[in-house]
Amino acid sequence: MREMKYELPDCLQEEPAFCTVVCPFHLDMRDFIEKMQRSSFNSAFKVYRDAVGFPGIVAELCHEPCREVCPRRDKDGAAAVKLLEKASINHAKNCNPNAYNIPRKDKKIGIIGAGISGLACALRLASKKYDVTVYEQSDRLGGHLWGVLPPELFLEDIERQFQYEKYTLVLNTLIENIDDLKFDAVYVATGAGGSDFGLKNGMAEHTFASNRKGVFLGGSLLGAGSVDAIAQGLAVANHIESYLKTGIMSGPIKMQITKMEVCSREISFSDPVLPAEGNRFNQAEAKAEADRCLRCSCDACQKHCDLIQHYKKKPKQIFDEVRATTGLDGIRGKITVATKLIATCNQCGLCKDTCPQNIDMGKLLLEGRRELHRKSSLPWAYHDFFLRDMAAANNESAHMVGVPKGYPESEYVFFPGCQLGASDPAYVSESYRLLLEHKPDTALMLSCCGAPAVWSGDEKIQEEMFGKIKDEWSSLGKPTVIFACTTCRKMFRDYLPEIKGVYLYDILLQWGAKPRKNMGGQLFSVFDPCTSRNEPALQQTIRELAKNSGCLLEPLPYEGSRAQCCSFGGQVSIANPAYVKSVVKKRIGQNSNPYITYCTNCRDVFAAEGKPALHILDIIFDLNDKLRTPPTITDRQKNRIELKRTLLKQFWNEEVTAEPGDSSTVLLIRPELKEKLNRELILEADIIAAVEYCESNGNKVEDPVTGSFFGYLQIEHFTYWVEYRPTEGGFELINAYCHRMRIVTEDI
């Protein structure tokens, strides 16, 4: 058994924001801003205080490197993060630090220098209950802050942050020899021009660790500015704690970077918020400015992928759940957490095309389907109807491969796919007629392209399908295939790459085919099928054909390289009907214009929900209006059969007699019941078979009040129940439904 092989490339969703990377404290700006956007000032302040140690001091001194990297900088002005940080302080109800009652630790740390970097280190270590002693050669703490801030400001902040912490402050003490200190670790923060005790020379770049065991250097001594000095003091505290636990001096400081990308074109304009009074946001202003922040993250898949939006799960979580469900993560047992998710993917590929890392979640989920199918764990009901429909398209009554009489081989073969003729047989017959006028030797192949087999995960059926198509194509002399369906073209590219192909629409444009329907300046929007996303030439061809008929075109938000699935792709309607309904609603709601499509599935899906839509062939051959009701699943299968008969008669002069198994039973079905059968994917032929079975075997129960008969018939996996009554010349269907249970009877 072959196993699923798919490794998730580096997803950027967990990459830090640009502002977080350049912030000396690496403040989690997404978390901070999210709380500010909710006007949760207490929570926002705690995030800020925990990151910077001394919020009042940092809010005054911060040089705002975040503004230099803000994606809004060149759009409409960087987010005013410094003012937002001050707002969190001003509007928080409680600015006191938390008091933690945890046991004291027996390790002793000495800090040389009571400047802001030394105090930051002391604060962080004291809060973790280490025994901290700070030495200062002068008679006051604060270091160079006395020259840059009002004393009452920074002294108040220092006192507030240390109010619950115990540490020893030794003033008026000059440390001349570090060997005199007996501590488990020492931080030298003597400030600009201070003594480094001969330890600075030889220090590796981007490190706080000296070459002396347990001694670290940082702050202004190493050239850091005020804010960076505070950040280094906090960072050194972490390095010291790591050293105390492991005995290993920390290596180089990890320079935080981000691989994240933000598309500036997708940033909507938003004017900066200016404080009404002075340089201070009120609460409403703070929220409004916070709302301008993009909270930068790589969310391309979340913005564009219907499935990820629906499930609200990031690629890494989906990856883990798929591996757990398929049993490839080593977990024993039968986990089905992602079975429905795996079967919900439309296979449209937009996730990969919009992801800067080209992560292909569609490939992962398709591999998941295949793996579940190999293990007989994928619910067969998800794809049973579509595989049976594919078989119906390829049976003798609908399938054909032929070369016009008098031609041994063909340069071209028209491959309309199984859905074009199912929607309207005239789409195929009129197209083929025009092809024959220009290329009389054009062959014809009525067949399904194999997409249902691919989407089902059944690789055996898939291989059989593509093998059959290849053999039939070879029997025609390996002609160039003329495609009318972009999904068919994609299937051939992916699984039959040796077969060359062109699009029907490109040929019609090249031949100068003039649309027969005059649209008279009507306004439309072209809906590009998802499988046309990498077909820019075809997309332009469709628009030119539409304009040649007099259409005025208005672009959709998602078209061209961002074309989205109509909901049909992957055939997920059985696995997740609620999801399909939501997708269709989004597609038809993009604007109020009627759509022009060149995929019959798109056209019929939209029309079924009342969206006016035309297929481009409706315009070229003047076939249908934009309100045509799509055929039922029963009518679609009948249309394929009728198409073959029509083509054989018109172009081969052959009559097709009734196929074996054609029923003569007349079954009357009222329109609303027809709609129910169609919605539940119940073929009328199966219902007729059930009625005929009940009548021929007497396996039925009569309702004496209504005169109706009840009965059932097992057809393959399904049991079909029917309620009917005899009428003149046939039967009237009262109701019908099906389920996946088998009826087991006992002899009495």
C-alpha cells in the first residue's frame, strides 16, 4: 500500500509582525492591538508592561522603530503605536504589577550598575524570586535617566514596578575588582564609559556572555540607547536564568527576523487618528487608531480560501488533523476529526496560488482522500453519486468516439466533456457543427474527463479512466484535443500531459466567429472558473467574444488569477452541503450583474440559486436566455443520451434504437417532488426501477385509506422507498426517498 507523502512547507502564519521584529522588546503587537481594538485597556496594558518592564519610562523614551516598518507608512501613515501604548497606561484602571507568591530561589545574582539596564535585569530576576543585589557607585539609582526624563516620572515608575519585589540596593559603592563578588551570576551594566573589568574585549558579536563563567555585559556599556538598554537588561535576565539552570553560557542572541509578506495593494486607505487634545488619545480615539493597525500576519489563505475561512483553522492545524485522521502521525486508533474537512476541499488551487510559500492545501487534502480510500475509511456516500454519474456518461448510451466518415484519422478531436452536453445538448452539437465547417475531419469524443474519479480519491478508477481516454485518443491518430471545459483541460494536463490541446473559444475567436446573440450594450460580469486561473489568454478570449456581441463588462473582485470556485469543484455537495451553500452565496453576491461563464457547472450552480447567467456559447449560438432553469440530474443524464443520438443522426446519418433497459413505464411526478428528488440526488430512473420491482414482485403494502402503495428496492449501496398509486396509463409518484441502510427480512 502506498502511503500519503506530503510535507507542509514553512507556513508564515506564525511569523512575527514587522513591528514586533524591530521592537527592542519584541512586543507581541498583534496581541496588544487586538486588546486595544476591543477597548480592553487593562489587558492591553498588561501585555505592554510584561514586555517592557517599565511601561512609563519606555512610553516616553521609545524611538518608535515600528513606524519605519509599518506597511501603512507609505499608504496613509504608520499606526501611532507609541500613542496607543500611552493610551493603554492612561486608560487602564490598574497600573500596578502583579504580586506573585512563589518560593524564593537560592541562587544569588549580582548586578553592577543601578542604571535602567541593571534595574531592568534586577526587576525581572527579582520577580522570579532570585536573590538580587544591585551595586551603584553613586548615591542614586536611574543612571543617565536623570539627564533625559523628569525624575518624578522615572522614579515613580521604578518604585511602582518594584513595589512587590525584594532586592538589595547598595549605593555609594564602587566595584573595582569583580573577583571580590561572590555570586552565582553577575551582570555588568556600568553604563556608557563604565568599567567592563577587561571583559568586553573578545566578546563575540551579538552576545551578552563574556568569556568569564557566569558574567554577562549589556546596556549602555555596549553602546545601547536608553530603550535598547532596558530591553537588554530584560534579555540578560533570561540568559542568566538559563545559565543558572544549565551551567551553559548562552550563545549568540537570536536576531529576530520575519519572512512574512503583506500585499500593499490589498491595504485599504484609512486616515490617521489625530488626538483632539494635546498628545493623548481618549478611549474612542485609541480604539479608532488601533483599528487602523493591520495586525500584520500572513493571512493570504484565510482571506482567499473558502475552506480555511469556513473552518477557521490555520494550515498547520489542518496538516496535523489530516495526518491524524489518515493515521500517518503514529497515533493508533480510528481518529476521524478531519474526515469531513478532507472531503470539503473544492480542489480549486487558490490556496497555493495566493500563498507566498506556495503551500498547496488542496494537494494535502486530495492526498488525504486517497489515503482514506486506500484504508477504506473515506465515506463512500461522499462520492458514490458522482462516480455513478461518471459511469453513466461513459456507458454505451452516452459515450462515443468517432471520426467523420471518409477520414481515417483526424487532426483535431472535439472533447466537450460530460457536463456541457448534460446542461444543453445544443452547446455540443452547434459547436461541433461549426468545427466541421472549418475542419471536416474533426473527430468527436463524448466522455467524462475523469475528474470525479480524481476527486473521489479512488486511484484505481482514476487510472482506468485515464487509460481508456489515452487508448481512445491514440485510436484516432493522437489528434490535438479541442476542449470546451477548463476542468477537462486541467485533468489532461495533470494526468495525460502527452496529449496536446487547445480551447474551443480560442479557435472561434481566431476564425472570426461572430456571436449570433446581440447583447445590445447590456452590463455583465465574466465569472472565470477556478480551473481557468492559469489561463490568462483564454480569459481574455472570453471577454473579447463577449464584447464582440455588444456586452459591457464590469470586473468582479475575484477573477483572472484570483478566480474562485463556484462550489462544484471537488464535488463536495454531499459531504458538506452547508459549506456549498455558503460558497454559492458569496459567489453570486459579488455584484448584481448577470454573469457570463464558460463553465456549465458555474452557470447551472448560479442559475439554480436565481442568479441570471449565460454560458458564452449561449451568446455565440444564440441558444438560451440568462434565466434558463438548469436541468435536473435526471434531465442531465437524458440530455447526454439525446446528444449522442442527435450527433449520430446529424453528422453520421445513423439512427439509434432504444437502448436495452429503457423503461416504458410512465411515472407522473409533480414539479415540487421533482425538485426534491433533484436536491437529494435521486435519479428518476431509480425510482421507476423501484416501482417496477414492487409491481412485478408484489413486494408492496397498500394504504387502504388513500389507495397508495409502499415499497422499496435495494440498488447497489442505496435503498429506495416509493409511495405511488396507479393512474391511467402509468403511475403517480406520491413521495420517494433513499437511505444507506439495508433492509434485512426474515422468513416467517
